[in-house]
Amino acid sequence: MVSEFAYPITGGVSEHVHFLSRELVALGHEVSVVTARLPGRRRETRAVDREALARDGYRTVRVGHSLPVVANKSVGRFSIGVRVKPLVDYALRDADVVHAQGLAAPMLPLWALRTSRAPVTVGTYHTYFTGDGALAYRVFYLYVQNALRRLDRTIAVSEPCVESIAPLFPGVFEVIPNGVDTDLFRPLREDEPRPAGPPRILFCGRLEPRNALGTLLDAGARLAAGGRDFVLDVVGDGPLRLHYQRSAERLGVADRVVWHGTLREARARLYREAAIFAAPCTLASFGVILLEAMASGTPVVCADNVGFREVLRDGAPGRFTRPDDPADLASGLAEVLDDAALRAEWGERGRRVVVERYAWPIIARRVQAVYEEVLAEKRAAGA
């Protein structure tokens, strides 16, 4: 498993890499995650890698140094260092399967494709591209195309991923969505009361423009002005944290906001204690955070974008609001806050949908089936 994104970096791709690796180990595979070192986070990284091996069964191999880069209204990463490509080659020397995660990333996943000699080489796209992301691909078209030609099979986590990448790199894509840990993310038990005090609204995401926390803070000010009491739990960190803290003060809701910073497993408790999960994100390829909320029995109010529509469909409950529209978001939040029966019904139905469609053991078996199909095709062809 090769990715620019892995723990202790948080986010959708890191979650995907971790849980898929863990489930493949449970299915009997030996899994190594090849990723980069994080400058200034050596002790934290070592602790995370030891935990992954001892508890989850997969090994982590780190090559080069990962640096952040702003792209696609978010923060991406790329790896630099002396002899990184040969080190990737060495790390993959005995692999039966090479799975490059996050093909939008410019370094490690593409180097893995170019060096892989494994019987099975697979890649997964996680990103929905807009103008700047597509432009980067056009600039490096030949290099990327030469690497992608080495794929035996291409996976995308959603149809929007396919729609954005296919015009640049046509091919056959298999859509296998992200999964969710339905044991970690679960509803409150009968012996677990909700916290005392006002209802809690949860936001979870990196503090960057496309996740639009500012829209939620503005909506919160409107709820407060309408006489509603609430607490806003903010899970995540990023370059705009100070900006958003100042916005909360300016809007008069600073005393209602709890800034939790980056959390991994500890955020599961906040999901199940929340009355509503609010996701004002304007750009997404999928909606892992929506799955986590639904698995926790927590109703969802979110911005209408192509990725979230991949999740809230075919019976999955939730309330869409117009992107970048705090008045509409406030209206949606108020509607759900005021209807306890609706919250309970959405919570039960959402949990059922996630367990049936998105539990990680289900997703991992689908990915494993891709590996097995490639092997069977090559055996049949005498490769």
C-alpha cells in the first residue's frame, strides 16, 4: 500500500489506507504501508507506526520527507529526498500486490507504479478535481500517463472521481467507495446518556477553505440570534484556525464553540454525543465524514456537493443546504434541531444503511476481489 497520506496525517485518504490495510491483514494478507516521514513529528510518527504493527498488524515503511502543498482548495502532500524513487523500488521488491492510494498525489504513488514488478498493480483515485487540480495533471501529462499505463486495474471511490479524471486519462474504472469502522463509530448505548447541557452540533474536518467552517459559524450566529441554545464542537486543525477563532468572536459565538484540535479515534465519542453533524464542505469526492456520522446514529445536515450526493442517496437520510449559504444552513440545522422524532428516525436509518453498504469488511473484500481477478486474468493469459 503506497500513499502520500498515512497516519499521523489525518484525512480521508489516511483513514482509507489505515482501515483497508487493517482489514486486509484480517483477511490473511501481509500488508506494508509505504509512505513518507513527517519533518518535526518523528516521535509521534514512531508511536503511530508501532501501534499500527502491534494492534492492527500492518508494517509502515517511511521514505523521503513529506511536505504540504496547497492544491484543489485543500492541502496536498508530496515527498522529497535523496534516492526516494530507488527506496520505493526496494520497499516494493517482494510485493505480490502494489496498491497506489491517492493517484492525484505527484510523488510516491506514481513512483510506485513506475517501479512495481508485482503480479498485481492497482491504483485508487480519491479526489474530485476542479480547475487547478486538472491543470497540474495537464502540465505533467506525459509523466503521469506513462505511470498510469502500468496499472492492471483502476479504482475510484466515487463516480465524481471518475467524471473528473476520465476526460484527462480515459480508461476503465471500478467504483469501490470508502468504508467506515462500524464498531468504532456506533450509536450511544442505552447506558450512555448524552452530555448535559445544550444540544451539540459537530463539525469535523481540516480547517481550510473548502470545508467552509466560516459558513457554519455564521449559521451558528443566526441560530443564536433566533434564541436557540447549542454547543458547536469543532474537530480538526489547519491554516485557518486563528482566522476562524477570530470570526467566532466577531460573530458573538466564541463562548459556544469548543476547539478540540485534531482527533483520531477519540472523535468517535463526539459523533455519537452530537445532536447533529454539520458538514458545510463545498467540494468533496465522497463523504467519509457523513458515513462516520450515520454509523454513529447522528443525523446529517450538509452542503449540496457532488461527493456528498454519492452518500445521501438510495434511502440514506440527510438534509442538503445550499453551499456557502449560512442562512440556508441555519434553516436546515434549526429544522432538524426542532424535530426529535426526525433525528431518531434518521439516526436509525442512517446506521442501517452504513452497516449494509459501507462497513470496512465489505469494502475490503471488494478490493481483494479486484486483486484476485487480475491474478486470474494473468494466469488465464499465461502471464
